[in-house]
Amino acid sequence: MAVSDHVDFNTFMEGVKRRNPHQPEFTQAVQEVAEDIFDFMEDKEAYHSQQILRRISEPDRVVSFRVCWEDDAGNIRVQRGWRVQNNNAIGPYKGGLRFHPSVNESVLKFLAFEQTFKNALTGLPMGGGKGGSNFNPKGKSDREVMRFCQSFMTELYRHIGADVDVPAGDIGVGGREIGYMFGQYKRITNHFTGVLTGKGMEYGGSMIRPEATGYGAVYFMQEMLKHRGDEVKGKTAVISGSGNVATHAAEKITQLGGKVVTMSDSGGFIHDPDGISQEKIDWIKAHKTHRRGRISEYADEFKGATFHEGKRPWHVKCDLALPCATQNELDEAEARALVANGCIAVAEGANMPTTLAGTHVFKHAKIMFAPGKAANAGGVAVSGLEMSQNSERRSWKEEELQQMLLDIMQGIHGRCIAYGDQGDGYVDYVKGANIAGFKKVADAMLAFGVV
Ligand code: NDP
């Protein structure tokens, strides 16, 4: 028997764990995909003989580098930067940059792995990558953030390019950071190209990019409900996070007639039984982005709201749940609490916010459950459209982009149904997303031979 022949699931996962020691997030992400792919590959000899799953779970390359910068007090600070170029079978590497103290190689490899399937699901020609640093922007002055971004880009620029690898934002990287990094890229290379997405509107950014991930996640939720003859209107939603994805998800739920009752940050969550109206969402956006404040202050600002320090919102009764903060923020017990409290649908705005055991609870209970790679793909999809606009040196109107985003999310929903419909009225969206994303990348890899 050739080594490539039908290795079983457990042997495959043991190999992944052996080759990636101390990388729990990465092995978790691979396992979640492999659980579905093994069945799908059963009768597909080419995937086995060409070792596609083994190859797809090994990044093309991981670049790691030192980032030195000087703080306002004149101290020299040293951070580590990374870019994980996971897979470019269907297009240039594409994926965000995360600046957060929890960033390490395991986290970025899991994100780049997920990104590869997510990008395939959008139907746009984008490969998968992810990068970032353990730099913590919290509490830093604008000038400190600028100096860090410039130093980070002084190394990163040699690994990226409009047709090579196009980073974007993620946790801790918003419009301010993208601006500083684009400025430095342009200064070093003298090239004005679409090398980053999430840019400001004045210099090549796309309308609705800031809104796209959160809006897209709610569009996906809307499609799941529609598939069951239901709608967002009149539903109560619990949301975690209070950053880019969370605030825009809250905005779209509200626009569609739903009521959002929680938001959170790493300090805890706020519960507002009256509902977080558009006016209150605007306050959160300004408070978190411009004033760089904490969500706890919401409870001082708005009567009737309570702050729950160090807690997560999953025990609050709801119809819909949207985890939009970070990975592994919804565990097995919390998944059980959601199901017991009558939650009918979960859409992941964040990447891998539900633990593996938590996803098994949702699957077992057969509630609607959209994994991040499907539900939060709206952001990268509009980033793909930003790349097209930059290449063509044009910009589409807001209404056109809104429609394109909705079409793309409906397309992703359709692809999930194609591979996830279990025939008894239940759609396994995790399985559907994994298989649809995998198949596209795998078939491109087969076409290239052994490279
Ligand atoms: P932001 O930095 O704008 O917001 C992150 C939010 O999550 C903040 O409220 C933050 O709280 C909270 N948070 C971060 N880390 C933790 C933690 N360890 N525990 C509890 N809360 C935490 O990031 P985004 O909104 O852009 O990203 C949120 C998620 O969505 C991430 O998983 C990201 O990968 C994913 N995503 C983002 C996309 C985008 O377009 N931005 C696209 C697709 C996915 P605090 O202020 O206390 O840090």
C-alpha cells in the first residue's frame, strides 16, 4: 500500500498534532474540517493518492520577524510579527492582520487555514493567509501605534503585493492601522497599488467594507431563517463583542426588526432588556473606536442596562446568538444553555468562537448553526471587491455593493445547502461549508500536480 492510501481519521489527526506541537488552535481548526472531509473523500481516489488533505493542512509558508519600535518614553520595544501564507491555489493570499497580545503562530495558522475555505466559499479568486503581531494597541498613543505599524510594514512589505498577498484588518487593526501601514508601504516601494484592503475612502477603500462582516453575518442568519420559513423580525438576539463585527451585526439585526439585548468586551458583558437601539449602537461605536473606552460604561450611560463583569452573555435568553468577539468564547456548557433557553439559530461573526464540543452540541440539537467560514465571509468578499475596484481604478456605488454583498451571502448559503442538506429538513451548515470550500481548493490543487 502506498503511503498516500486511505489513512484513517485518527492517524491523520495524530500526525497533525505531532507535526504541530503546542498549537491547539491550529489542530482544532484542522480537526473541525477533517471530521467532515473524511466522509466526503471516502470514494474520491485522487484526493487520497495526491495527499490533498495532508497538503492543505500544511501552510505554504510561515514568515516570522522581529518588530522593533520606540515608545513615547523613549524605551525600545520588541515585538514578533508573522505572515502565514497558507494556500494560493485559487488566488493571491488574502486575510487580515491581528494585533493582540494573544497572537501566536498557532492562532495565525488556524486563522489562515479557515480563511482558505472561507475565501473559496465566496466564489471570488482569493487564496488564504493571515498575519499579525503580539503588539497590544490598547493604551498606546496614536504616535506609538504609527511607529509600530511603520516598523511592522518595513519587514512585511517584501512578502506582499497586489498579485501576491493582500492583507486587511482584524482584531486590533482598523482604519487607523491600515492607514499607517499603507502609508509606509507606499513610502518604501513608491507604488500605489491595492496591496491592503480596508483602506480609507480617500485612498482606494471600498464603500461598506467596515459594515460588511457584521451585515453579512446577519444576511446569512436571515437566509437560514428564510429557508425554514422564518425571519429576523421580532426575534431577540444576543451578541458578544463590541468591535467592528459586533456593532455592525447589531445594526443590521436592528434594521431588520430584531432586538439586540447584549454586547461585550474582554471585561464582561452588558445586558439591556429594552434593546440596543441604533442610537445606542452609535454611542458604542464612538465610545469603543474614538474614545477607546470599555463596554462597562454603557451601563452608566443607559438606564435599565446592567454590566456583568468577567462574564459572557450566553446564559441570557434569546432566539438568535451571534458570537462576534474572538475564538473559543462559547464553550460546551454555554452552548447547552443557549439550546435549553430556546435559541434557534447561531451565526458566528468571529472566527471559531465556538469550541469543538460546543459545535457538537449545536449539531446534536439540530439548531441552525452557521460556522464563521460561511457566516463572516462578507468582510473578505467586499475586500475582494475592493481589490477589483483598485485594479480597475474605479469605485462602485454603495447600493451596488450592498446588493453584491447580499448576493454573495446568498450564494454561500446555497453552497452550504448543496453539501449540508441532510434530507430530513436539517441543514448541517458546518459540513456544507467545509465540503464546498475544500472541494474548490482541492480541485485547483489537483490541476497543478505535485507542487
Ligand atoms: P475588533 O478589534 O474591532 O473587536 C474585537 C472585539 O472582541 C472587542 O469587543 C474586544 O474586546 C473583543 N475581544 C477580543 N479579544 C477578546 C477576548 N480574548 N475575550 C473577550 N473579548 C475579546 O475586531 P473585529 O470585530 O474586527 O473582529 C472580531 C472577530 O471577527 C475576530 O474573530 C475576527 O477574526 C473576526 N472577523 C473579523 C472580520 C473583519 O472584517 N473585521 C472578518 C471576518 C472575521 P476588547 O475591546 O476588550 O479587546
